[in-house]
Amino acid sequence: MSLLDFSSDAFIVAFFLYCFGFMLYGVTALGRKWSNRSPEEHTRRWGRIAYIVSLLGFAAHLTFFFTRWAGGGHIPTSNMYEFMTFLGMAIMFAFIIVNAIYRKPLLGLFTLPLVVIIVAFAAVFPQEVQPLIPALQSIWLKVHVTTAATGEAFFAVGFAAGLMYLLRTVDFKQTSEKARREQRWVEFTLYVIIIIIAFISSVFAFRGAGYEASFTQENVTIDAKGVESSTTETVEYSLPPIFKPYNSQVVNVDSFLGMKEPLFETPHWMKGVNAARKLNTISWSIINGTILYGLIRLALRKRIGAAINPLLGDIDEDDIDEISYRAIAIGYPVFMLGALIFAMIWAYIAWSRFWGWDPKEVWALITWLYYTAYLHLRLSRGWHGSKSAWLAVIGFVIVLFTLIGVNLVLVGLHSYAGV
């Protein structure tokens, strides 16, 4: 067995151990009502078991990381698969640090699902070891990417604690306009998380079923001299085509629920050979996410937030607020070093300039400015509690767009990360 094969096995082991850890944290939260022990004793016992299983998952994840590094010949952070797996590992590392300080077992109930989602999302991308392009053949690949991801990992823990605070404090029984507005926004946040889960599930389900659809798309371009030229490209789908590429012809479409032809054509203003496939993927994610959300609501017979709220009744909301702030305060200087300072040094070495308004650079700056504003409002304006929690939740949404949206949607010097 090669190192890369062993690395892949370790990755699978880590994923399932994280899943088991999450389920055990669920037992920690749910079992207190039915346990013969006191709630404190039950939480302490099962929280310890869940934490040990999670640590074993982290150990397997570290094994994956270092064996892939040894087998691939370079640090595994050079494409979306490798970076997202490293981010999941970094979030687990951040959780270990924060949990060691505050000893709040139920924080794992919100952090472990985030790790599982990130790791599962990574598996959507091609997993082959790819040779480094010239811009990545630098020691700054290790320094810049790992520190930036570690800072983002602490932001993720701050997000988990912030969402936990909102689910703990929002009163789902109140009917005032303010209460209803808070309930709707918390529920919408959970709905978006379910859409992401549905996206990952949809991709794996259709891949497992061997679904295929392909099109040929003609692209017409006009150069500076007014000369018109056209190229034909093949676009392949792994999800049933709700939207086909603009100005394209069907090559092959597997039947799905009687659907043998695309329903719509992608608008002409959506440029790029992958634009239609991305729109199609987003559409399926929203459709399946909405169905999954509806089924969960039907099973619970109430809002998801209202079902989670009673599980957090014994948690001190001030402690959770403090955890969210401290996690972000730890991540802020680490992110600044990795995403801005080290990134500018590397940019100068690779491209002979410190700053170039590349989309990834711009969004890294936006993220840093956002968390700068968060810390200012928290420390100078006294934005504690729900205001601080909402800022933590929104901040991580910006982080996710910087990581995923910029790499996969916008075109720039960092587009290699989405290959």
C-alpha cells in the first residue's frame, strides 16, 4: 500500500470518527433528560467520551495530512480538496484549544458538524495529487496558507459559539415583532446550513448512481481588431440538468424521474464554460435543501431552532458569548498575519507587487476589516450578547465566500485553487 492510499484511508477514518463524535455530543445533549445520573454528571461523562472520539478523529486527520505530504512531495494545501481538508483539521485544532480553556462539552455539538460539513465538502473536489504551478513552488505556501486557515478556523469556532448563543437566547415562544424577526433569521441560518448539507449529499448521491450529462457549447469571441472567432467546448454535468449551457447542444443526458432534456437554458450574460454547471448545482442545492428542511420540520412539528432551544437551557449564555469573542480574538492576529502580511510578501516574490486588487486579495481585506470592526464594536461600543453573536455568524459567512465563492465563481490569480 502506497502512502497516498494509506492517507486516503486515514481521511475516511477521520471523517467517520468526527461523525461518531458529533453523535456522542448529541447523546450528551439529548440524554440528560432520560439519564439516571444528574445532568451535570451525564454531561461530564458523555462529553468526555465524545471528546476522546473527536481527538481520535483529529489524530487520524493529522495522519492523513502528513502521509499525503510525504507521498505527494509538497504540503497538501495547494487546491480546493487539500485546502478544505486542512481547514477542517484546523477547525478541530481550534476547538481543542478553546475547549481546553473553557471546558464546555456542548460546544462540540455545534463545532463537530461544521468539521464534518467542511471535510465532506472537500471530498466533492478531485482528490488526485496535482503538481505545483510555479507560483506555488515556495516556502510561503506553507506559511501563508496554514496561518490564514488557522485564523479562519478560530473564526469558525466563534461562529459555532455565536450560533449556539442565539439558539440559547432567542425566545421561540414570544410573538412580538422583534422576537419573530430574530426567530426568522436564526431559522434562515439553519436553513442555509441544511442547503449546504443537501448540496454535498446531492453530489455524492448522483456520483454514486453514475449519473452523466454532457453538452457541446459554442463560444464566440471578438478580438481587439474586430475579428470574430468561435470555439467549441464540452461541458459535463454530474447532476441532472435543470439549466443547460447557453448556446449548447445536448450530447447525452441520462434520464432522471422522466427528465431527458434540460428544462431551461442558462442566460447569455452568465459567462464562462462552468457558469451553467454552477447555476445548475446551486438550483439543485436549494431544491433538495428545501425538501430536506421541510422533512425535518415535518418530523419535529416545529421550527428547528425551537427544537434545539430547550437542549441548551442549562448553558450559561454569558460563557458562550465570551467563548465566541475569545475565539475570534485569537483568530484575528493569526488571520492578519497569514491572509494579509505573509500574503503580500509572497505576492511580491511571485508577481513583483505587494497588492493587485485580485478578487481573493480584496475579499481577504474585507474579511479582516469586518473582524476589525467586530472587535472595535465589542471592546469600544459594548456590543455584547446577541449583537456580538450575529456579527460572529455573519463574519463566518464572509469567510466562506472568501474561501469558496471567490475560488469557484470569480476569476483571478487565485483561480488555480478551484481546479
